[in-house]
Amino acid sequence: MAFLDYPSANGVDPTMWEHWLKNYYALAGVSPLNSLFVHLFVAKDAYQHGACKEILRNTFMAVPVLQYVLITVSPGTKLVPALEDNFTALAPSPGATPPLDLYVSHRHQHFPQLHIRLGRVEDTDDLTPILMKHTSDLSQMYGEHLWPR
């Protein structure tokens, strides 16, 4: 799978693709900073599903700001089954007639993003039973001073 930061579309300026996308599709939040476009996918039939899923998962894992992987194809072009299973066709904006079909794969489909918050006193109630269950193991590894008994 080959990725670039602009769509593989004739007539779309690689530096102005964001404007082009907003004219034809209602996909909020897409920007050059959080999106990549698939330009090529090659795999043997027997391995295409696993390869596609693993490549997408690792791509989202390797690029933390990446939220969207997109594919542009000529209207009516059928995707290979592996891409069809991992990408969703986007409907054009009302009244728009795009020159290309657009497919998207979202980060949360392959590699969920964790939401981090500051700890609270109430968290102790949830963590204490878990930690106490493993205190003897942890004490053996790190010493008796780790957890008060």
C-alpha cells in the first residue's frame, strides 16, 4: 500500500485538494495534517484482507495525528474486496456531482484513540483492589516499600 498526502486524481491540484474535497463531500475535520490518500494497493488474493487490515492498523499506530485514510476512484469503479471491507463510500454533498468516488477509513476502526484525563481521588477505589491482589508479586519484584499494607 502506498500513501501520499494528496489524492490520485486528474484535475485535482495536489496543493488544493482540501478545497476540492469540501466542494463535493461533507467530511468535517479533514486536513492535510490528519489525512493520507491510498495511491496503490498490491497483494496476493489469499493475503489481501490480512495485509490491508494490518497495514492500516500499523499506519494509524505509527502516525498519531492521522485520523483518515482516503481513496479516490473513478465513478463506478469497484474496489478489491479487502479495500471494500476496510473503507466506507462517502455520499456526495447534496447537489454536488463529484468527478470521483471517495472512500474513507477512520482511525477508530483500526486503532482506537485513548482519551486521557487527570486522575481523581475516586480512582483509588477502583485501583486499590487490583493493586492489592498483586501486591505480593509486586513486592517480590520491587521490594516491600512499594505498597503499604
